[in-house]
Amino acid sequence: MNRFLSTLLTLALALPATTPAAEPIAAGTHWAQPFFTRLDARFPGQGFQARWDFHRCQCGDAWIKAEETLPEGISRGEMILVDGRVLLVKGFGDRGEGLSAMIDSPMLMLQLLFVLMQQTVPEGPATVNERRELAHADALYPLQLETGAAQGGFPAPWEVKGLVYQFDDGSHRFDLEFGFQMQMLGETPSKSEIHLSGILDYRKQEFPLEANTDISDWKMYPLRDDEADAYASAKTLSDLRGLVKAKRFGKQ
């Protein structure tokens, strides 16, 4: 055996046999409290699929990176929701369906994920440390969604099946098939499906965007009509947070 191969073998044998245990999730943590979520959504037969990355800040902000495949092409962009009052948008090409369509779709799908996880594992993510098969069905009660800015829902009967497991790094992987009935006026009900898969990470982590992030090239949309011009002077994310906080507590 040559010296180089012998050295590699010695180093390999010296490495620890197991990876360090992941930091446990606090008991009582809700499915809707991850610091990072990757959500892949597919709508079979509809020509639409999307990947959304959601980063949650302990300050109350959320950063959403989106890649959506539509019948007319691929749309990519980013959104920063600041304290639920201002939306910053970059990218998305020439999409013309309006502000609400950009933010409502990912937020409703995210809430759908959280509701389905709560229905199948009501004890929360802290109880899932190995592969778990999921299944739940409801023939009587519709599934209602509410984000604060948008509402949606799915009539009964509906069902979900799939699996969730904790990965080696402490995050959770999930794969769900959500089935429900669709009925257009005057037509026979038909079954539709949404496939949801991705990552839920409840480990505390720093928000990826720095407070001094330049927002001058982002489009700004105040979400309250009476605040349409209140934040135009903000040049950085920190500036905007300060103005939003001042407005919220009546200091302007």
C-alpha cells in the first residue's frame, strides 16, 4: 500500500463513526413555527408547480424566494414581508396578475401545509424523530385557510396521506398527497390533488438578510391604504423596519 493511500485510510478510521446529535426541538413547538421552510407544490394536470423558500425572522419579517412554473413559462422572484404591513418585491418578470396573486398563493399553500401537519401530527414536530406515515380524512368538515390578507378553503370530503421524518441535521422532510373534491357549477364533482414536499427547519438561525440590505431596487407595496406614502424614504431594510415600527406605535 503506498504512503498516500495509507495516510487516507488512517484519517478515515480516525473520524467519528456518528454525527453529533441535532439540537432537540422545544416541546410544544407548533408546526407553524419553523425558521425555514422549503415548499415544493405540484398541481397534477394543471400545468403549475412552484418552489418557495420561506425564511422567518424573530423580528416578525419573512423573506420568500419563489420559482413558479406556469403554462406560459417560469417566473422567479423574491418578496420581503415587513411586519405584515409592507411588501417588498423583486423579480417576477412582467407578471400582470397583481400584487395579491404574488403573495397570496405562497402564503395560502404554506398555511395548507401547516394545517395538514397539525391534522396528522397534532403533538407537533418535537414528537417526530423517526419516519412516520401520515393519513387523515374528513368527509364532513371543509378545510378553511386564512392568512389575514386572503382566504381560501377546500370542501369536504378531503384527505391527506404521506410521510414525515427527521433528517440527520435536525430538520424535517415531508411528502404529502392532498386530495379533495372540485365541482364547477353545473358539472359533476371530480377529484383533484396537490402534492406538497420539502423541508421544515425549527432550529434557531440568523435571518439571511442583513439589516443594512439596500432596498432601493425593490418595489414597495404598503398593505394598508392609509400608509401608501409612509415608507417611501426608506433606503435599507433597517430604515423600513424603523418606519413601520414608528407607524405601528403611533410615533408618526
